[in-house]
Amino acid sequence: MNAVLLGYGTVGKGVEILCKNVKELDLKQVFVLPEYEDLPYFSNDGEGMVTREDIDIVFECLSGTEPSNTLITLALEHGKHVITSNKATVSPNLERYVDIAKRTGGSIQIEASVAGGIPFLDAILKLQKLEPIRGYQGIFNGTSNYILDQMQKNGMELSVALKQAQSMGYAEADPTNDIEGIDVFYKTNITNMLAYNTKNDTLRKPIGITRLNTTDIQLAKENGKVIRHIAVSKQQDCAFASIIAPAFLHQGHYLANVPDNYNAQLIFADSFDYLGYFGQGAGQLATAQAMLANAIDTIEGRERMIVLDQEKKIQEDLLKMDWIVRAKTGYEQADKVEKIDDQESYYWFQHKDASLIDQIQNWDPEAMIALWIE
């Protein structure tokens, strides 16, 4: 099969490298924003590339939502098999992409958009054909995990750990999407659609790690806990709920023991209780191999089709979990709270009402809010 590649950054170059390992695949052309001198292999004519009659597969690993959305849409309209790692584009558009592919005979494959080199979505697509997936938990962002791991193990302040992550290439110059949970928001939304066969619904705004400090780490240690940034999701009947937030996990929890910039996930279902996955959630070749795995599925005619034929809605009370809050003000206004400790005018308390989160952030914009999982 003949392929073109959209994007020549870190992941795009990885795709180019690994394409050479697949003898049935011929990479014909690469789309780049600035025009290279050695045409025609490099080109800025993205629309021309994805509509070529001799092209079967379109690898898409551009940054941002445009021109990626336009080029993916155009490729699918022309019956191409699109393989993408772009979670920011896939998250709001997946339902539409699936509809176009069904109509034109193409396909959309997105393994690399969630959990990098871990075959997490492949497992989701396979397992949910047999039985409903009850839910999942996971660490989906290596940058945040690296920062929290350094804070936990070496007592670093968040700002110091972030600078170290940037120096090692784990964090972007602008790390907002990673440390504020936006990256995990996209991945959770995508996972929900595939796991629950559902069309898009609005998730609760993610809570990032930016307000955590060494005092919180110490509180965790004193209580036998480890702080990690996780997504938690649960499905029941025709509804589901998801939370993205820092979490105080007991030291024996599977996700509490994920080091450095690694990712890990747990999938829950009746027949097997839970399955665990662990590995590199990002990186050049880890992400590229997920894209090439999708390509091999296309070549061999065994793609896992994405079906979004349900309209399940979010029901937040499905996840009744304890929350822990550190705040300077507003705690006296909270109902049914238990004061855990106080130090230097900070107060920690626990509560079970997720709707209180929005109120707390209004009372104290600097409040640390996290899950407290036993």
C-alpha cells in the first residue's frame, strides 16, 4: 500500500523511520508547513497529497487542530485509511470522522492518540465487543507523572521538577496542556467514546497538578499515600462518569507505583475483574509504532472498527469518591467536611460532594483539590 505522512516533527520522523520496516508499505510523500528544497518528497500541498488516487493510507501527526482537521476530513471523504496521533483533533471530531469513513469506505484509526505506545485503545475495542466495560483508571500523561514522581521521591518543588522535565524533553516550553490536565481530558473523552460505544458528551473540567506542593506530598507520605494525576471513569446502564484530577493513592495501588514519565492503565469488566497496562505513553518511536501497528492492521484487513451508536449521558453521581481539599478560606462554608490537619493557615478537609468543587474554587482560587482513594 502507498502512504503519505502529514507532519514531520518528532512523531512524524518516527513514522518515517518505522515505515522502512514494513515491506508492504511505500511512503510516497511528506507534508510540511515550510516548503523543503528537495521536492517532491516534501511538499506543502497537503490537500493534493491526501486526495491522490494512488494513496491508500494517510498518517497524520500534525500539532494543533488545523490544518489537521481539514486534511483528515478531506482524506476520509476520498475513502482513505487515516491513522492519527492527534488527540486534540480527534476528541471533538471522532463521531464525524467515523460517519464519513462509514459512508466512503475509508477508516479512522487512533491508537496513538491515547497512551502512546501502549495498546490501550486496541484492548478497549477488543474487550467491549464481548461485554460492557465497567470503567477504567489510568495515568495518561508522562509529563505530570514525571513531575509528581520527582516531588515524591526527591522532595522537589513542582516548579523545579517541571524545569527538569523540560530540560529532558518530557515537557514542552509551554506545559499548560500537560500540567492543567487538558491533554488527559482529550484522551479521556476519546477513551469514553470507544469504551462505551457512545457519542460525545461534555466531561467535567479537568483538575491539574499546578497547585500541589511539597506540603501536600508530605501529607500523602504521612498517610501512606502517593500522589498521581489520574483519570477515573465508570459506566453503569446507560450512563457514565469521569473525573480527571490528582489523587492520593495508597502505596500498594497499581498506579501509585508508575515511575518517571511512564503511563499505566487499568480496565474493569465482569469476566476478568481488571487488566493492567504499562509503558511509554509518548515519545518518538513509541508513538510511531502504535501508528504503524494500525497500518499493519489495514494492510492485513483486520482493522478494529470504531462504533459510536449509543447516546449515553454523563451522570456524575456514579463516581461517589472522597475529595481532599487544602484551602486558606471557604472551608467553614462547606457542608459535611472533616478537618484533617492545619498548618500555617492552610486547612485540609475531606468531602464526598463533587458539586462542591466549583464552589471551593470560587472561595479560594489557589485551593488544592484532589481525590482521596483508599
